[in-house]
Amino acid sequence: MTRGQTLGRIVRTVVKPARSSASDGDLLRWFAAGNQDAFASLVRRHTGLVLNVCRRVLPVAQDAEDACQATFLILARKARRGE
């Protein structure tokens, strides 16, 4: 399974709010160090906000969902590179 497929699965299955009390910065650092659960927490925490913004900007629902997924994919890539 590719990263994009994994991210798509995570985004599609987000139904619960994030339970982590860690900061976003901590979660990003933990993810960059290899903790996949930290990234899943970030996705759960922010998917609603990102998807709502994408829906406001993009009139086609599928385009908004794709943009939301792309946002988290870019975040994952940049976090891994330390950007």
C-alpha cells in the first residue's frame, strides 16, 4: 500500500475527534521520527477544518475531498523531510 493509499484510508475513516493532548508540533516531530499514530492523530484533529475550507473553495465535492487528501499528503512529505 502506498503512502497516498494509506492517507486516503485514514482520511476516509476519520469519525472520532482527536484524543491526543499533545501539541501539533509534538505530533509532527513524532511522525517525522516514525510514529504513524502521531500522523493519524493530526489527520483526525484537522480533517474537518481542512475539508470545510476545501469545500468552500471548490464547488465539486470530489475535488474538495481530493484537495483535503493532498493537503495531508504534502504535510506528511514535508514533515518527513524536516521542512
